[in-house]
Amino acid sequence: MDFSVQYLSFFVIQTDAPDSDSGKRYKHYQTLDSDDYADSELKSFLDGEFGRIVRRKVERHPATDSAPTKIGRFVVEPGYELDSNPNFNTFQRLRHSEDREQFLGFADELLRLYMDTSAVRGGAFIVVLAKLTKWFDDPILFVLKCDFEPKIARIADERSLISHVEMAISGRSIKSIQYPHMPEEGMLEPGELKIHQASHARYFEDFLRFVDYEKPLPAVMGEQMLGMVQHYMDQKWEQAMLDGHPAEGRAEEEQAFEIWAASDKRDLQERWTHDQVAAATAVMVEHKPDLSVSFKLDDFTIKGKLAEFGVSIHFAKHNGRYIAVIEGDQFQFERGMSPIELLQPPDLTELLDIIGTGGGQADESADGEQSYGGGSSAADSDDAPPW
């Protein structure tokens, strides 16, 4: 991607500053226009970064709340436009700056907002306005934060060999804001921005106080699941009332569902039929086809796609034991070898008599020999091992 930089303001933040009451201060080093940028050392440092920021993949609903890259949406009250949001207005003023001095003033305003947050660390704060000329006439705003790198040295003269470099920055862990967000090539979303902060400090979430971030996927799926449970409860007890049965047990069932939903480790509830579960699964998969599911059966952990429930993942009970049946075309084993890898699998029907009886243990036959699962003894088998 070829970006044409229009303006760039370069600031340096210093923390624990002795001449500052708050221990924090910043200094404006320079504001460049397109000609200045073309001749500066920053060009080689930043040119590739703009494309990486725009191409960086982001999930609208990330897997966890601590995902480094997120989509933010400007908060707007119902009935109001985006220009009622202070953060939106700050970004828009920067995007529509008419000259270098105006851009510097708005960039300084943005930095002052950032300096009010608690997690500020020393480093370079760079505000860039650049056009992606292939697709847009309107520019894209980039806000970059590069922390200082500790213990940086460079080769010096023959006598001292190395010298310490003050305020060294690196491109490895650049934190960034891109506005507007580009969900697809050639498409800008004016109500959204994209942030990237590879740390737990939440630099940009703290200072953009009027921006909300999409909920992580587990929270979204959890809300959807609870909505289906509530719908099920309403239908069930409404039908009970129509059939003349009092709803005395509703409070207890609702409490049981609440305890289940609030638990980190949850047992199988055995409340819904297979068809009810399949219907609920279909609703959730419709929103996100690659939604995953994981569960533990005693010491075994299984993970797969939720869409495979009832297709290649099956739950059952037999002889008082839970069974997870996972069907597929190929087994694959990794790391240490085990005897299981040499198994010639029996037919599933042969295992049903063993399930619930401890079939993995040897049973002693009448003549003193041992057999497994009611089959032939090892001595009578052509496949008897040499030991």
C-alpha cells in the first residue's frame, strides 16, 4: 500500500520529569509536511508501518477481552449524530486540518488527552495524516506510540567501544490507532477506529473515553445463550399454566440456570433434548460459522467446531456412563509414541457391552486365563504379542 503523508507531528513524552508537578511532560520536536517527510529519516522508519496497521486483521468480537487489536465505535446517544461525540470531533479536526500549524494545534490537543491517563510511559508520540491515494481522497489518521527501549547501546569509537543511547525507540512494539477503520479494501467506516496495543496497559482505551469496544465473543455467545434459555423457560411455564399446572417449580429452575451460567466449570445439565440443543446450536452457528466448543470428559479434553455437534460429535449415556463419540476419517498422533497407535479398532457395537463395566481391566476366566472385554484369550489369538 502506497501512502502519501500530508502532515506528521513528532512529540517525545518523558515521565518522572523533575521539572513537572505530575512527573510527566512532553516536548514537540517537529511537524513535517509532505516535502519535509520525504527527506526525513522517519520515512524509512514508518512507511512500511502504515500498511501493516491497515492490513492487521481484527475480529469484530475478539476471542478475549485482552485481544491486542480491537475495533472501537464512537458512543452516540439515540437521535444524535457522530459529531456529538468529543473523541470523534478531535479526530475529524485533525483529518481536516488546512495547514501545518493547524494540524500541530489539534495534534497537541490529542496528546494532552493522552497525557491525562494513568498508564503513560515515556516514548515517541507521532500523529500522522496520510492519503491512501489508490482508493480515497479523504486522508486516514494514524496515532503511533513508541516506548523507549532500555539498555540500548551503539558502536562508538575505538577507545570507548560503545556508548549508551538515550531515548531509543523501536518499531517492534508500536501501539497504534487508525481512523477511520477500513473493514474492506476501498471502504471506510467513519463511526469506527482500530486500535492496536500489545500490552495490558490499555493505553488507548483509557484516553478515548467516548469510544466503546465490541464485546469479546464468549460474552456475546453467553448473552445469546442466556436469551435462548429465558425463551425456553417462558415457553415451558406458559404452556404449564395453560395445561392447568401451577408454576411452583419455576423459581427453582431459574435459580439452577443462574448458578449454571455463573460457574466457571459447568457440568452437563441434562435438561434439553438432542433436537432442542441442535436447534440452539444452529442459531449460534448462523452468526459465527467457525464457533468452537471445548469440553472435558474426566481427564480427556476435546475441542472442535460447534457446528459439528450432531454431525461428527455425539453425546450419549450407556450403562450409567457418559460417552462422547467423535467420528472422523483419520487419527493423528503427536509427540511420544504409544501402543494405541498400533490398534486395529473393533466395531463400535463390540464396545457397548464393555462401557460401564471397566472393560479396560483384565477379567479372569474360569480356567485361570485372562481376557479383555469378553474376547478370546491372548493364548488363543493369532495376534498374541511375543511377550
